[in-house]
Amino acid sequence: QVQLVESGGGLVQPGESLRLSCAASGSIRSIYVMGWYRQAPGKQRELVAGITNAGRTDYADSVKGRFTISRDNAKNTVYLQMSSLKPEDTAVYLCYSKIHVFASPTWGQGTQVTVSS
């Protein structure tokens, strides 16, 4: 079992930056990929970014060039650095992990990101 705890959400103005963190505990050696989804009111949950245990990254087209995902294996933590934030980035951001590509994800509790002037 893997447990995920997110932190770092908040309220920012358009154009500002924010960094999210997701700390994993439990059976962390079984993790193949970690990353972030987001869900805005009335919209489907969408993949934002993911990073595999080999360091391969994947991003949604809407965040490429603005968001960067990274991981600190020593701290079992994944980070999402978000820059040039837009109001449409407003959502609950959920950390996830999977033990292999076809596995069901484990979810964190979510953290709210609000971008508004």
C-alpha cells in the first residue's frame, strides 16, 4: 500500500507561480509512476503531468512549457512547479501513483489551486 500526501496549493494571481509537493510513504519501492491530475468543477479529471521511476516525464499539452514535474527519490517526493499560471489552471490537483502502467492509481487527498485576480 502506498499513501500520498499533497501540499502547496493556494490562491495566486494570473502569471504567478506555485509549487506542489506529493510525499509518498508505504510500499514506495513498488511505484512505477507518480504525478498529478486535476479536476475543475463540472469538468472531467485530466492528467497534468507524470514522471516514471526512470525519470521519463509526460505533460498535458495545456501545461507544456509552464509546468515542470520532478522527483526527489531520497525524500520519496514528487514536485510540480507551476509557472505563468492562468485562471483555467484553477482546479483540485490530485497526486497519484501507479505500480505499473495498467494498474489502478492510488490517490492523494487533493489540494486546491485557485488562480484569480
